[in-house]
Amino acid sequence: MNTSILLTLIKEQDRSVRDPLWKDIHLSPPLYALYRSREVQKLARIKQLGPTFGLYPGAVHTRLNHSLGVYHLGRKIIINLLRTEHAFPFTSEGVQAYLCALLLHDIGHFPYAHSLKDVIATDHETIGAAMIEASPSLTALIEGCGTTTELVCAIIDEEREAPTGEITLYRSILSGALDPDKLDYLNRDALFCGVPYGMQDASYITAKLRIADGAIALEEEAIASVEHLLFSKYLMYRNVYWHPRVRSATAMVKKAVVALLCEGSLAEDELFSLDDSEFFSLMDKRGDRYALIEAVRENRPYPVRYEASVEGVQILSPIDRHHKEEAMSRALGLEAGSIIIDIPEPVSFEARMPIISEEGTLLDSRETHHIFGKDIQDSFTNSLRKLRIFSREPIDGCALARALEE
């Protein structure tokens, strides 16, 4: 059965899209039609890294670039598994659902990268799955690929119950320690930012993945790939994703949105299904808060005025943080919106996944004695997470610290 699915998968991929990172990406005619759908093409109008282009001008690649890359790497993984894992009960319907999910996994993504991630309560995966179910055209295109929206949505949205063990496997591939999502965004973001930190040996990694107890696992000889990915992730966070200028621009966008939500002049669901341009147009109609957005668009992020460790700092909700910022502005005699507090969310450098030893024994990744123990993970996290206060105007650091404590 696997041979039949494999041959069909390879023979039918007679359409291709040229990608600057992975070169030719092959799709079957039905999958190509899905790629050409309005919902997927919208991703070409959402920058993958949001305001990061203000720091790295080349970082103007899009969610569509990334989705194609995830599909490409995910396809390589399933081809490898179909060749090597003859005992697993793959089905043609399941494989096609997995390929559709790779292409569609980001269609519910918010505009402007992760600026809205902790502002909107609903995950973009849940929004994306709901979009698929509500779209007759997407349903028809998915059925044209030989599968169902139920299976595709179950792979994308992990809040749903997995109907089969095959779907559970596909989830573990799409959201694991060495998943195609991370492998693409680390490589792609490094390429477009012009930095070397994120490059991974994707071909080697995808060839060393196996199935163990119904989930994706890694051959022990490739454990260095996990170490490399974790260190690359740390360097990309330090130099790209959480660079102070990027954090400032992201926080400014978030501040404008939260302020409008608190004032009642913006509803959360108005932010769903927007591309970057539609987001800016929406914000432009909402009054003075647009000045923050305009400053980001013109690459004028607020400078860092205060920085400290997050250790012992109370993590406030976006709304509570907004009220704290406004209280600090008043205490310091500043205009509303002059101060922005930024506390990065926790980030994990743990990469637990089953490891298959040379003898065929299944090990926990913590048993392989790789270098990324808990102390190293904590050190990485603590060095990255900083409480910062950004402000348009220079403010005495001591005065800021006092206002923060009040």
C-alpha cells in the first residue's frame, strides 16, 4: 500500500513553484489549485517577520513563502517515511490531508507577524481551521485532492480530537522538535535577513526521521541536529526575533491595538483574516492611536529607556499592561501612549522527542546526554528575556524604575 501511495505522490507532482530557498517545489495539479486559492494567496500580503524589515531590510518575505517551504519539507518527510516505515498504516486520504494541512496551516495567521499573538485570545490555528470549514471553495479544492476538510482541520487545530492514529502522527510531524515549520522559518529567516545563524541541514534531518509508538522520532546518530537547531533558535531570537528594535516596533503595534480594544473602538474579530495592508487601513480609521503604527511603518521605533531582568517581575495581561503604561505616563507628566512596557513571553529551548538508538531501542531525548540540559536551557531563556521600557521622549531611568514599582 505504501508503495502505491508513494508512486502516486511522486508521479503526480508535475507542477512546480520556484522558491529562493528550496528552489523547485513540486505539487500535484489539485494541490497547485489549492495553492492558487484566494485564502492561500492572501498570505503573500503578510510579511513573515512583520516589522523586522526595519532592522534587516531584506526581511520582506511572506507567509506564502513560508507555507510553500513547510509543504516542501513536509513532503520530503512523508516520502522518506513511506519508503522506510512499511508497517505503519498510511492511507491515501490521510497523506493528502497532511499535504493540504502543510499548505494551509498558516491561513488563519494574524497580520504583522506576532504583534497580535498575545492580544487575540484565539490561536491562529483554530481560526484557520474555522476558515477552512466555512469556505465552500476550499472544501471543494480539498475534496479535489482526495481528502476531507475534517481530516485537514484535525491536523491543523490540535484542540480538536484526532480521529485516527494516522492524524496523530501528522500532528507530531507538523508540531515537533524538528518539524518542517521550524526547519523552514529558521533557514528562510536567516536567508532573508542575511545572517548565518538559522541555517539547518534540512535534507539530512528529514532523512533521519522515523516512526516510533505512532509519533515522529529521530535516529540517535542525528541527535546533533537537535542541538544545532536549538542553538540556532537561540541565536535567531537574540539577533533577529527579539532584537530591541524589533521588540520596540512589535510592542508599538501591540500597544495601539490593545488601546483601541480597551476603548471599545475595535473588536477582536475585526482583526481576523486581514493582510498587512488591510490591517493598516483598519487602524488608519481608528484615530490618534494610528500614530504608533505610522511610526513603525516609517521605521521610527521608540528607543529603549530602561532595561532589567524579568526575574521576579509580575507578568501582566495585555490590558493590565496598557493600564500600567498609562498610569506611568500620567505619573511622569507625559502624553497618553508615551510609554510602552515590553516583557517577552516565555520561550522554550527544550526539544523532547523519541530517539531511536543504534540497537533499535526507544529512548527519551533526555537519556541521550546531549549538551542542552535544563541549566543550559534556563541560561538561554534568562539571557533573552528582558523587561524593557520604550518611550518616544528621553526619561530618567531612575524615574522610570520608580514609576514602574508604583
